[in-house]
Amino acid sequence: MQTSLLIATITLPSLVFITFGYIGSHFGLAQASSQTNTLIVADPILGGITRLALFKATPA
């Protein structure tokens, strides 16, 4: 489980760049910008939650 959380934490930020290009080419720049802003805000929050869960799961 810890490995899958670590992999998700590493790969999730790359979605910002992938989705910006895809949404920008198909739907327009305004929607691509809103998607990018959402992912820029969501990635650190999800990363913090993941790191907190890993920290609590580690024995002292």
C-alpha cells in the first residue's frame, strides 16, 4: 500500500501538463487553465494527506 501511495504521489503532478495540452487542444484555453489550476491546488493537498498517512503508518 505504501508503494502505491508513493507512486501516486509522484505521478499525479505530471497530470497537470498532460491534461493542459489535451484539454487546451480540444476544449479551449480557458477550460485548460481551470483544469491546471485545480490540479495545482489538489496535488499538494493529496500529497500532504499521503505523506501524513505514511508517517502515521511508520512505527516509532
